[in-house]
Amino acid sequence: MPPQPVLHYFVDANSSAGYVDLFGQSFGGLANVQELSDFPEETAGKLLSRAAQEAEARGLRVEWIHNCLTDRPMGLIVPQLSAGVINRQTWRPGALSALAAQEDESLLAARAALQTAWESFGRARVVHDEWERYYIENMDFAAADRLAAETCESLIGVKRSLTGKGACVERFFGAATVSGSVDHIRSITQELDRRYFLKGRPGTGKSTFLKRIAAAAQENGFDVEFYRCSLDPNSCDMVLVRELGFCVFDSTAPHEYFPERPGDEEIDLYRAAVREGTDERYAAELADVESRYRALVRRASAALAEAWRMVEAFQRNRLPSFNAERLASQRETLLAALFRG
């Protein structure tokens, strides 16, 4: 049996709106969810890897859930079994556990650093709004609307789903981590015949464009994967319809891609709907606002790195260690619970 494609994505993010948790979107509908509460990350990684090996040996698809601080695996889903496992960690805001309630020095420092990161992302969002205004003031909104309508007609038109229910699951394809911005776009889109790379500038309506496609697909009964922006979770960065074999995604920094295989195509909102010469006319102002924005994002990233150093210290000092025997026992317990029958 050929190996099943493996997907990677995030279900939470550290954003301009603080910590955003979409855990329920991916795990809420599963029949069997196993939680590894406050396992050290290294131990949890070993348990998850063994569960993934078992699923793959059975010819089952695996979806890896990544930690939005480190990009390391923190959970997985086996869709064909309607089953999943996740390591819910103490640093997560709102965590209800005896460990989370501790006034541990490292944990308090981690939470303070996270607060600094969220505030810096929030200030970056304000600067991004300033960046957007230069393009909004030079937008032909009617042209953007026409392009969105033409794209919806081309991709969906009057097609009706044969299998879907018009459901929508929300996730993140990327995150701001301790190592900077990362994404799993290639993993998520590996099976698709068509990928549309949405180009533009801040404020040119990319998120609105994507939301229109998502709405049109759902209206026609297609299940949609809706990937939110990890900086601004009110915005959309990707819409994917597996039944129709396509995705459209915001292909601008920090997740800028270019066509690289058959079926890849660019859609350029700047070219289609922004007054010609806008980049050149405001070059100095745009360079200034971009510089201020990137400085705030760097500050936020540094705060995330500090938060993770403190979380690691907490894990070393407060969480239990696992010898080979204890690890084996936990592994067998997890496998039995995850692969019932």
C-alpha cells in the first residue's frame, strides 16, 4: 500500500490579538481525543512519533499539529479513525491544571515575555494598517470585485459538491515562532492539481478576495479549509477546497512563493486594481513604514524566544522525567487508546 500524504499545520498562534486557539476546529469533531497534559516536549515528541509510525503502518493518513512557539510537533490527527492526540502545555493561556496554577518563577517570566510579544505584534498590526492606507487610497475596488467574481466563476461556477456539506475548518498554515516566521504551505498543498498564488500589497484586498472564494465554495456545498493569518487572525491567508483540487493563498512575505509546478498560477491584485506607479510614488514613505513594521515583528520574535527559554526551564525543573520503562508504558497506553479495535 503506498504511503499516505502527511499534512502539517498549526491550531493556535501568538498574534496581534494575543493568543488565538483554534483547537476545537480540528479536534472538536473527533470521536476520540487523547490529551497528553503537560508532558515534556521531548517525551511527547517520542510518543507522537510512535503513534504516527503505527498509523502509517496501517496505511492511515496522519496530520501533524505543530507547536506555535517552536514549530515542533505537539499533536496529531488520524482522520480515518476520527482520532487525535495533543500535548496541551502549561504556558498556554487559560490552561486549567495544577501545574499552570503554580507561581513558578520561570512560568511567570514566560507569561510576561508572551505578553510583550503580543503587545509588539499588536503595535505591528497598527503600523501595518498605516502601510495599507497608501494602497487603499489608490485602489480600484470595482476592478478588484470583478477579478474576485471572475475567479469564483472559474474555480467554482455552478459546480455542486458530491460529497461535502459546506463545512469549514479553520487553521493556521504558519506561525511566528522562536525561529521567525515558518509555514507548511507545501505540505498542505502537496496533493492539489491547482494552486493560485495571490499577489498584492498590504490593503489590496487579498483577505476579502479569499473570503469570497470560501463563501462561494460553501454555498455550493463544498467543504473548505480556511487558513487564518497568524498575525491578524481576523484575516484569511488561504482557502483550500480538496474536492475541487485547488487552493488560493496570500503569496506575499513572510510566506512568499512563486509558481514551481504545472497547475501553479499567479493572481496579481496590485497589477489588476492599484493605480499604476503607486509603489514608486510613495517609495520613501513605504520604506519607512515597512522598516518600523519589521522592527516590531523582530521585537515580538525575540520575546517569543525568551518565553520559550523560560518554558524549557520550567519543564526541566517541574515536569517529570521519563526513563525507558515509564516511556514504554505511556507509549502502549496511548497506542491502545488511539487505535481502539
